[in-house]
Amino acid sequence: MDFKFTEEQEMIRDTARDFAKEHLAPLAGARDEEQQFPIEVIRQLGDLGFMGMMVNEKWGGSGLDAISYVLAIQELSKGDASAGVICSVNNSLVCFNIEKYGTDHQKETYLKPLATGQALGAYSLSESVSGSDAAGLQCFAEKKGDHYLVNGTKMWVTNGLHSDYVVCFLRTDKSHKTRGISAFIVDKKFPGFKVGKKENKLGIRASDTTELVFENCMVPKENLLGEEGMGFKIAMETLDGGRIGISAQAIGIAEGALEESVKYTKAREQFGQPLAKFQANEFKIADMAMRIDASKLLLYRACAMKDAGEKFGKEAAMAKLFASETAMWATTQAVQLHGGYGYTKEYPVERMMRDAKITEIYEGTSEIQRIVIARNVLNW
Ligand code: CAA
């Protein structure tokens, strides 16, 4: 067992850290306030090779390992959690499954622009009727000769507005629940496709979350990803990888809250001494640091297993669950340590607290992570 990062992993982390300090953190508050999508920043992340980090260089990616990927997402999320999720979705929920299940033609057409950052991707599984019960989705793709005719509405789609291509999970067989679902790559230019309502969210407000509406939308049959009926397995396998990305996002948020708290409690004096000198506050700082480190260890183990080609679904669920609960807890402590100032937009900790909440909800709620872990432990 080796607890050291490689030189390359450290270089990726430092590049992401510098980028976040210079290009993300300074405007994160304003973008949150105005719900402004950081499109220029995403293009720059593409130029740095951060939009297809684990994709093979042959397809325009950076060919990096999962540890490098999560180190980058952590640092980006520390600067701006919205940028963190935009990047994470493109990497682990879109590029991953096109690279794994796509044909060479699909990779040439869709993966290359996605991995280089020339295009942006979204992943669409949920609907109004199916969230945690993902296999309950109803949006229907009817096979008609050389295409599928799609009708229905998808929901909660991160990057729904600004993406170019969507990996979409649709029902192709109403007689089977999980095995009646297929995956498709949908180009948003296909006739009959439109973006629906954009959600006005509590946190990660600079990222967009929308409905996607299909009205007799024609999706060519060559846009089927993998085989018909394989969609649910692709969705689940993809989410195993997605959950390490969200775990990294949560750790970035928590670490940002810790750094802000250290700065503030050392500078702010009450009763004649810095807040950090009060033992009650020291204990908060100690617990934040410990929980963040424990989250990292869970995450890096899941990544090491992924890189070794082992099954890592349970470990990814543990990492996501622990890190997201840590982020929620640590950001709440950070607001408390800042007192009244923490409750205002003068300090970033209130945004971090709002951003942290979603990490306990998307890519599987904390309850779903516990189900995944329990089913693995109990072996059913
Ligand atoms: N990898 C590969 N296959 C898997 C798998 C995995 N991790 N998990 C399950 N499967 C397979 C099973 O082996 C089974 O295969 P067979 O049909 O061959 O037996 C099949 O899938 C069905 O599995 P289950 O019976 O376990 O399915 P279920 O209906 O009980 O659901 C669940 C399991 C874990 C609850 C699942 O529904 C789930 O993860 N729900 C949460 C959904 C979720 O995370 N949504 C997030 C939305 S995306 C998002 O938030 C993105 C964003 O924009 C940021």
C-alpha cells in the first residue's frame, strides 16, 4: 500500500488548484447569484485536457487515471462547485460510456469533441416519475425502420441547457422493467428535441439543470449506445464512476469550507483572543480535517480499485456517501464559525453550504448509497 501520489498526479492537482484560484473562485459568488453558466471557463478546461481526463488519447482525451481525475475535480470544486459538476458529468457520465460502449463512428463523431472540450455532454436518466427508482422511467423510444421515434420528458438533467449531446436512457420495451431500457446518444439538433424548464436551484446555481422534451423526436438507430435492453446496466455502471466524481466534488466543497474557517477563526477576535484559540472551535476544525481526510481515503481506495479494473460500486457508494455527508456537516460548521457573517454573501461559506446539499441527493441519494452498500455487504 502506497499513500503517495505520483509526480503526474501532483502536477494535475496543482494545475487544477492554480486554475481554480485564478479563474473560478473570484467569480463563483457572482455566477451563483446570477445563475450564470461558466461557458468560457469550460472551454478553458477543455484546453487544459480536463474534459476527457480518463479518455484514451486516441479519442482526444488525456489518458489519465481515476486518482488524477478526482484530484482535479476536488480542486475545481473548491473554487466553484458548479464548475466541478459540469466537468464531472462530462467526464464520468458521458465520455466514459461512449468510450466503453460506443462504436468507432460514435467515438469519432461524439467522443472526440466531448473529450477535447469542443462540445459539452449531459446524462439523462431521471424523469418526474423515476428518480431513486431509476428503472421506472417511461420516456419511450419506438423502433421505426432506421430510427427510433422518441416521446416523453426527462428531468433533472445537469448541463441540460448548455450541452450539445446527451446520453439518454429511454424505454424501448414496456414488458420488461430494467431490461426494457436502452441508451442513446442524442444530438440536441435532432428534430423534435427541445430543452424544457430550467430549475431555479438552492445551490450549484451556475450549472444548469433542465427538463428535456421529446416530441416525435427522430433518433437514428446508429445512435443506440450498446445493445437494445442494455441501457439500465450501462446507466448503473456509469453511475459507479459518476459517484467518485461527486465524492471529489463534495471533498472540494468541504475543504474549501475548512480553509475559509481556518482563515476566519485565526483573524477574528472575540473576548480578547482569536476564535481559533477557543477549544470548542479548535475541536470543530479538528473534526472537519479528520472527516475530510477519511473521505479522501475512501475515495482514493475506490479510484485505485477502478484503475485496477476491479468492481468498485460498493466502494464508490461509500466514498460518495461519506464525502457528501462530510461536506454538508463541514459547511454547516463553517457557517457557524463565521457567526452572522457566515449567513451573508460577504463570505463564500453560505454558498458552500447550499452547494454541499446537492451532493447528498444527485447521482443517487444518501439512502440509495446505503442500499447499494447494504446489498453488497448482505450479498443480495
Ligand atoms: N453495474 C452494473 N450492473 C448493475 C449495477 C452496477 N453498478 N447495479 C445493478 N446492475 C444490474 C443488476 O445486476 C441487474 O442485472 P440483471 O437484470 O442481469 O439481474 C440489473 O442491473 C437491475 O439491478 P437491480 O435489481 O439492483 O435494480 P433496482 O431497480 O433494484 O435498482 C438501484 C437499483 C441501486 C436502487 C438503482 O435504481 C439506483 O442506483 N437508483 C438511483 C438512481 C440514481 O443514482 N440516479 C441519479 C440520476 S443521474 C444524476 O443525478 C446525474 C446528474 O445530472 C448529476
